[in-house]
Amino acid sequence: MGFIEGDHFDDEQCLALLGRSQFGRIALSLMAVQVVFPVRYALTGGELLFALSVDQLAQALDERIATLQADGFEEDRGQRWTVFAVGPVRRVEGFEGPELAGTSGDLFRLQPAILSGRWIETL
């Protein structure tokens, strides 16, 4: 499986696809080791909100650069997609919104500085 040649998404397409999904993976470097953890997220105002319930990771994540990756399937095209959002992460205090209702753990906001996405060939 690989990427479809010349089918790279622009920022607007990346955000639109991220808005369709609610599950992804957050990745960061922790003491020179890459750590990837599944998260439930929401796109709001161009930023990605997500909760993380693992204390050690939550402490390491605040004020760092991280990557949120999500993927999905576009039924109209019959193709899979993957999108990455890279940017600074900060802890959110006192957030009260329906986007992540019922989610436990510390809440974080990732402000995308880099967005990248592609269609993925399916078997």
C-alpha cells in the first residue's frame, strides 16, 4: 500500500477531513523515544482538542510540539486518506463544550502549524 501520486491535500482539505473523524493518534518525542497514543479528538475553530488520561504523557505533552494523525475512508471515492497536523500543544483549563463531552483525562489543544494529507491506495 502506498500514496497515490500527485494527490496531496491542501490545508483546507486536511481540516475538512480531520473534522469528519473523531479518533486519531497523538505522537511526541519523550526522552528521545517516540511515543504514539490513541486519542479521541474534535476540530473546533481550526484547532484540535483532545483528552489524554495517562498522567506521565499528559505532563510531558504540555507546551511541546506534537503530531496528531487521523485516517479514514471516503465512500464517494472509495479511497482511504491520512492527515497529519503538527503544532504546539497546550493544556486547556475550564473548557466547557459538547465536543468532547464524557471524555476523561486532561484536555489539550493543538494549534496546527503544519498540515499534510494524502489519499492512500487500497488493496
